Amino acid sequence: MAVSTIYSTQALNSTHFFTSSSSSKQVFFYRRQNNRRFNTIITCAAQQTVVIGLAADSGCGKSTFMRRLTSVFGGAAEPPKGGNPDSNTLISDMTTVICLDDYHSLDRTGRKEKGVTALDPRANDFDLMYEQVKALKSGIAVEKPIYNHVTGLLDAPELIQPPKILVIEGLHPMFDERVRDLLDFSIYLDISNEVKFAWKIQRDMAERGHSLESIKASIEARKPDFEAFIDPQKQYADAVIEVLPTQLIPDDNEGKVLRVRLIMKEGVKYFSPVYLFDEGSTISWIPCGRKLTCSYPGIKFNYAPDSYFDHEVSVVEMDGQFDRLDELIYVESHLSNLSTKFYGEVTQQMLKHADFPGSNNGTGLFQTIVGLKIRDLYEQLIANKATAPAEAAKA
Amino acid sequence: MSATASHGGVMMLPSPSRPLQHQRPPTVTGSDMFRVRRKEPRGLRLVVAATAKYKGTKMREEKLSEMIEEKVKEATEVCEADVRSEECKVAWDEVEEVSQARADLRIKLKFLNQDPLESFCQENPETDECRIYED
């Protein structure tokens, strides 16, 4: 879809002539009058794709984060219709989510032969990843490979049309510097080891092949590669969502109540961090009290400026759980810079997916807020691109 | 600023173990098992039960569960020799990959009511994979 903006409505006559520059999709009108040249620029801007990177070690295309994000933009994200049923891609009206596992250069057998895990950069084709993300960002469709997680093979490619918002999700969105530079915004989902263990128990214990030992062994075996290749990416992220065990319940090792920290980089273009009460100050807030009754273990918020890998950041932290709708609304009404379009939008989004994991704690809350921030960033970027060519040069 | 919701009631938000009380209005209701095959108007979404609808998906679920069992056994054996070896790391990474694939399928069916074979089976209802699975 091309957007053409016209800055002059004067009719063409013999004093007008134009040249067009096909690479930049701009048409220049030159008009001579009294020996003075007036240039009017008409720009047909090809759709510019906004690219978001999400680093997560929880598989692709199904993560609740993705669902919440695409839902903020409206519409449900679904796998491409009529294609490979094992496709990892999700498409909605505005967004396309690509799983970076599709850029594995080695399939399961290949990795076994070479002795590398999927976490290892040697198992991934960063050149192809860069080329294709770059192409999609410039509005060019690509034939993207499909990595089939069931068979462990690389299947025939699928055609991906450039969307308005491209999300690349996986283990290495920020690993390669060239790909990193293409990202308009990046998020790292940092799950602590205790929480990871608890979640994997919930995920796998029902499977007859698994036991506590096997789950533990799997996490331990992947740790060295994870720490060497995946974890260092968090220093590049614009936002980090850190998930830790709660501090409200002593010795809680079930991982049900969570302490979640939203670490937001300062100075990122089009991104204004969320804050509590007074920007830049340090706040500790327990909303439960006279106006709001909460059930055990309650809710505790913290907000403070901090330093993260030598960057200035702001951190909003939530420990505890929401038990009722009015708790959620109350909390939302006290947070600032949420980029909501109306009062209660965060609550509404949370309720829309109330059956998703994390809907009653900071993971759902911060994922939703990041989704709104991305929408805000997208709208600012698009508005900025539309007004930029409005400078008509006068010679 | 009042903390109580304006409509006066309280709605339970689910904790991980409790499902949400209210239901979203379904777009199409009706038993899938006995549904007469007819052309659905575009845009209408079917509400599928939270288990595999097609035989192909059921087979895939079972295959993944088997693979988990196999690969856990394999990894345990390989790692007996040397827990730090590359073979051991790769073996457990495979277990992780297959466990995640299994969980993804479960979530797709349960939370999203999407059978991955849905659109394939719309086009090819006569294939073996697309037979309706009956428990």
C-alpha cells in the first residue's frame, strides 16, 4: 500500500516538468517562474515496516506475550492459512510474527552431528536472517525457510509479505549486530532459574517421559550455552522483563506468585518509560489498605531509576497477584505514561486474555504495557515518516 | 479515586489453577462431531473442542509424547558417560525442543481452539489425517 502526499495542487503546464527517482519513490516537480525555481516534492512512501525484536527462551509463535502484543493492535494472530501446518509464523491484520528458529542452518540431525545446541550461533544463519529482515523492512516480500519443530527438519519456505509491524521472536534477535540495527524496539524476557524450573515442571510433569530429575537435567545442560550466547543480549534490549520468585512469601518455591520487574532504557526514541507518581524518584507502594482490600499475599510496587549494564534505566516492579478486577483498575489508575488511549485500557486488555498465564500478575501486566508502548512507538514512527518529506525545498 | 469498580460487582480474575468464570460469546455453536459439512461463510470461526479435532493432530500429539520419552531415555544414557560433553548438552536440548513442541500443541488446542490442521483439512477433507477424531 503506497501513501502519497501532495503538497501542491497547481496544474501542470509548459512551465512544469518533472523527474522521478524510482529508487526513492519520489517525484520532483520543478517550476520556473521569473527565473526562480520552485521545487515541490511529491513523495509516494512505500509502506515502512516497524521491526520489533523479542528474545525469549520459550518457543515461538505461541507465547502469551505475542498474543497480548498482537491483540493490542486488534485482531487475533493466526498461522498462515493453507500453508505448512507446522509453520511457526503468526499473522494478524497489522502484525506478522516470525520465529527465528526458522533461520536454523542446521536441522536436528545436523546439530547432533556437529555437537551444537540450538542456542549456539553456529546453528543459525545470521546472514539470511539479516537479509530477510532487511528486505521485509523495506517492503519486499521474502521466501522464508520453515523449521519444523515436530520433525526437526527444515521444510520448504513460505512466502512472507511485508507487514506493518514485524516481530522477530526467538533466541537470537539481538545477537547479530546488523540485525540489531534493524530493530526499532527490542525486548528481552529474562526468567530467573527458579521460575524457569517451576514453569517447566508445570509444563512437563504431565508427560509420561518426564520426571523432576529429567526437567532439572535439561535446564542444567542448557545453562552453559544459554549464559554464553543468549543472556548477553539483554544489555542491548530497550526493555527487559525480569521474572523472579516473590519476596512476599518466605520460601515460596512453587513459582506461583511472582515478582516482575520492567526495566526500561532511558533515551530510546519514541519510548517514554512508565512511572509511578513522580518520574525519576524512588517509590515504594503497597496499594492494599483502606481504599483497597487485597487477599494474601497482596501487591507491592516499586519504582526507581537505576543503572543496567552502564545504561540509565527506570524500573517498575510488581510483586504479588491481582485477585479482583478493581485491584487491577486501581493500580492502572496510579501508573503514568502508560500510552493508553482511554482510561482502563490496560485492564480491558488483561481481561480479554484472562485465561492466559500471567493474567493475574506482573508478567501479564507488563507484557500488556509493553504492547501499548509498542503501539505508541509505531504510531509515532509512522507519523514522523509522513511529515518528514513535507519540507519542500526552495531553491 | 474510588477503588471499587463502577458497576459495583467484583469479577474474579483467575489464578493459574482456576479458570475464568465468564465465557466469551461463541461465534458458532454446535457439535462438531455431527456437523453437516457445508461451506462456511468467510470470516466465521468455528469453536472447536479443546482436544484434537482431526486424526492427524491426535497422531502428532502422540508422536511428540513418544519422542519425549525416547529422547529423555537417550539423554540420560548419553550423559552417564560425561555430563559436560557436547553430546549430553545436545541430547537434553533435543528433549527441550520436543517438550516445547508438545506444550505448544497443547496450548494451541486448549487456549486458542485452533487445530493446526484446520485450514489444510478444509481443503483436503478426504485425507486420512483429516478424519474427525472421536474419543
